[in-house]
Amino acid sequence: MFGRIFGPENPPAAQKTEKAFTEASTTAGETETVRRIVGRLEALPPERARLVASAAYILARAAHADLHITDEETRLIEQQLQERGMLDEPTAVLVAEMARLQARTVGDTEDFVVTREFKAITTPEQRKAMLRACFAIGADNGIITAEEAAVINQIGRELDLDADTVNEVRAEYHELLSSVQAVRRIAGGGPA
């Protein structure tokens, strides 16, 4: 299944994800519900499957910027996939877990390739919305660390968004940037 979603040009990533997901499913006890959801993913048209897979992976990449993906960040990935009309809730849960696993097991080796794939199949508005979603995931705990900001800025560059667009979206989260919060603490005007 992962080979079809991630494409034939990424067989090592697809194989690693398939193996890890199969082991996780077996451990958790594969159910008929999981089989139905996997069947629905495989039934997606190839372009839509690539869009869903790449979007979920980019969101997981943003969440994994601090080398840990929390349960709350996973729920935000699920929400983003549902709010954009990509998936229903059960399928979004499965895809978010798949992306979480992919980000943790493959990581840096696939980052640029997957982001480039997303860029190739989306409009500038969709890419801007993706950047906004990445910032929202980074901000889930009330602060966007320097590491998270760096990864999200890199995603913006890889999505070929111009500096003005990246700055516009980042400005929406300005007060949550750790550097801004540190300056406010030093100046005595913000949380300690």
C-alpha cells in the first residue's frame, strides 16, 4: 500500500513504513475497522492519495521538529486533514499515525522529496494553507521553539513560498515565537 501512495521512486521509505506499520498493527491487533480504512486509502485516486500522504507527512514533519510528536500534535494533524476535506475522521486518524511513524522512522531522508511532491500537485493557496497549518502545529503548546520555527521556515522555502508570504503567515504566530517571548521576559513585559 505505501509503495502506491508514496510512489515507486521512494521504495526504501515505503518499505520501511509498511514494515513498521504492519508490526504496529499486528501488535495492536488488526481489526476489521483498520482493514476497511486501509481499503479506503487504497481506493483513493493516485493523485488524491499522494496529496493526502504528502500533506500528512509535512504536518508530521513540523510536529517532529523537536524530535517528538505529542498526542496533541497528532490530533492536530488529524484535524487539519479533516478540516481541509481530505479525509473523514477514522481515515484521518490512521493517516496521521502513518505520517507520525514515517516522520520518526525515515525523517530527514524524505523531507525534501515529499515537500517537493506536495508543491508539484498543489496551488499557491494550498501551499500557504499548509504553512499556516505547520505553524499551528508548532504553536500547539503555546510556544514555537527556535527549532520548530527553523523547520517550518524550511518547509516554506521548499514549498517555494516567497519571503513575504512566509513572513505574513509567521506574523500570525509572532507572539508565540520563543525568541519573542524571551525578549518580552527580559524586558519585563511577558510571561516568565
